[in-house]
Amino acid sequence: MTLAQLLLLTLLALTHTSSWAIATLNKVTITPNSIESNGEQRPVAVLKLKFDQPPSNPTLFSIHSPERLIIDIPNSQLGDNLLSTLPTQLPSPLEKVDVATNQRESRLIILSRAPLFHQLRLAGSSVELALFNQADQNETIPTIKDSSTDIDSPLPLIEKQTVQVIPLNYSTAADMRESLINEKEIVGVDARTNSLIIEGSSQRREELRALITSLDTPSQQVLIESRIVIASTNFSHELGARLGLTHLDAVQNRWGFSLSGNSEAANNALSGTTPGVSGSGNRLAVNLPVSSPSGQIGLTLAKLATGSLIDLELSAAQVEGKTEIIANPRIITSNGYEAAIQQGVQIPYRSDTLSGGTDISFKDAVMELKVTPQITPEQEIILTIQVKKDAVGAILCTGCEPSVDTREIRTRVMVESGETLVVGGIYEERKSKSDNRVPLLSDIPIIGQLFQSNGKSEDKGELLVFITPSIIEN
């Protein structure tokens, strides 16, 4: 069975019209009945299909409120039982189906009212056609004239879809396609040549080219200068004392006692050795010195006639410090793109593994600046800013790794080009006071200071962030 005969059987089954047809020499002519159901005459629309002619565009006839279907029909999928596979419930005879062929692409173009498409879709699926796709209204209206057109006047020809490659200059093809994701004419991206591949009619191609050209423009550049200032001061003061009493026997220094909390001085007394300066640490009963003294004074307050010694040692420390850290990172980025810069160290951390070994991981302690600029039509700049300043902190426990002190600012501001803005700051103040004392004795007026040590400290810190964005003129 030839393709013309298959088409003839399909049209008869779909239209239920009293048509006559001649199928000879691989050519079919189909003429619908010229009598309407109400008896009135209507113009006769004749569709002639010839399959041995050179490839050409089809001629279509106008119908009321049409829609369009394009069906791919590979010859390998056409069988002799096409008519028997069509659904039994076909459209009303009053409905009209116009069919044209596209020999170049081996397609049938079917025009009809919407109610027919459900049956046509069933017919297409039953014969396993390669493609059975309904066009939308936007594609249909430019193709088919309105119902007032004379039925003998042919419609404009359906233009063949062609492929065009559009190279991009300033944008990446992947980003451009993502921006125009709803444009179905964009069928591919070539990353090597940074080009978009589009397929469509000449009108749609020109529309897309104009749109892409308007978007593919050079981005303005923004220079971002920042100044991160960290100022800190610290002050600490400590005062401590060590006090002791040692008594030696008056008879050849054979025995004695000490308030030092140990028996070394007494043992020396028993051996007849008089404690000297080198042994004073062993006979100081009150032992509350400064941990890291800046100065010490040791003296013997009295040597009694009975051979008793009273020793006193004073220690004191005072520390003052002032620190100022200034970081000045600078970076250039394009309008709408995030820029990031960081500097710092990585702290190693040990952790145990399931196999019993040790694993080393690292944690960043960095100074980092992230900025995303957006230039407004008034040439002002909207900045999305993230500033982070980490530092290696104290070791909080024995065998632990150093902690990380973190300071971070996140904000979104608008500033004029070239203007400096104080983004924000963090002010921190810490005060501490400590007292170590001997119960009861430290409460004695005046001399109670000899039985205690005390210290106090005060730390202040401040973080300030300045940002100066500038638009770079092309």
C-alpha cells in the first residue's frame, strides 16, 4: 500500500465525509461533499496531494478557529492496517479535517477544530507515530488566516524551521540560556565557541537575536576598598606576699619548727644548720606570690633572741598593652558578581579514627571579605557585605587545641560611588578581679594584706569596618 493510499484511508476515517477520491499513479485528489447538512451550497475545497513531485511547501485552506498538528511519519512505521487501528468513535461528519504534506520532512500537517484532536491523538498513538504534537495558539494564529478569508485563497506558507548560531561576546552561553530558559527556540549551547544555537522561523530568530544582543553587554566594574581596624588595650595589676616563721632551739640548735607546711626547715634545725636565704622558700608559711612577678622583695623582718626568724617576701606585677591591627583588602569585581578575598592560617586538629589511628583536620582562622555590588541607574551602589575576622584564641583545656576567636559582620547597604561608609563595629570590654587569701588572718586590719594576694585586669577591644566602593569607568 502506497503512502497516498494510506493517507486516503486515514482522511476518510477521520472526516466521515461523502468524499470521492482517485488514487492512481501515486497521486490522490480528495474533494469534500459540497452540500451542507442544512441543504445549502458551500464552496468546494480541494486538496491535491502528489508524492512524486519535488519537495515543496504545502498549500493550506482556512477553517474556522483552527488548531494545528504536525505528525512525523517514518516510512518504517507505516503498515497496511492503518485504517483498522483507528478508534471506532470518530468525530461528527460536520467536523472538517484539512491535511497537507511536507515531503522534505516526511510530515503530515493537520488542521482542525479542537474537539478532533483527542481522537487524532488516539489515532496517532495506536499506530505508534514518531511524533504527535499539538501546536499552541501563538504558533497557529500567524499561520492561518481568519474565517473571513475566501476558501479558495491559500494561506501563507508555513516557514521551515532553520538553525542559527549566535556567538556571545561578554556573557557565557550557559548563563544566557539560563536567563532565557523559557525561550524554547534556544536548543543548545556550544561552550567552546561560547555560542547559543537557536531554531525557529526567521521572525523568531530576529526577535531572539535582538533580545540576546541587548543582554550581551559589558558589565561595569566596581573597585572595593575596605579597611578593617582592630584596636585593643589591656591592663593587669597583681600583688602577692610570702610570709614565714621559723623557731630554732637555743641549745646548739638541735630542734625547731616551721610554719612552712613542710618539715625541711625543721630537719635542717635538727642537724644544726641555720637556714639561709637559699632555704627561705621552705619556711614561708603563707605562699601567695604573683604568678609572673615583675619584681620581688625578700627580707627578714626579725630575728628574735630565742632564735626565731620572721621572713617576708613581696612580689608585684603590672602589665599594660595596646594593640592596633589594620587590614586593607582591595578587590575588583563586575556588577552583580560576588568578590571574595581572605588571608589567615589553618589550625590543625587531631581526632581519633575508628581504626584507632589519628586523623588531622584543619580549621580556618582567617580575615575574609565578601562583597556583591549592584549598580543602580542613579550610579549608586548597593553592597551585600560579609566581613569576618578570626584569630587564634586561648587553649581552654589541657591537651586541647587552640580555640578560634570569631568576629563577623553581615549587612546590605547603599552608598554613592567613591564614598566611605562605616559598615559597623564591635566593641568589647572585659574586667576581672581575683583574690587569694588565708582565712581569718587575711581579715586582720592592716597586716591582713600580708596574708593575701589580689589582682585585677581590664581588656578592651574594638572592631571597625570601613568600605569605599568606586565605579570604574569603561
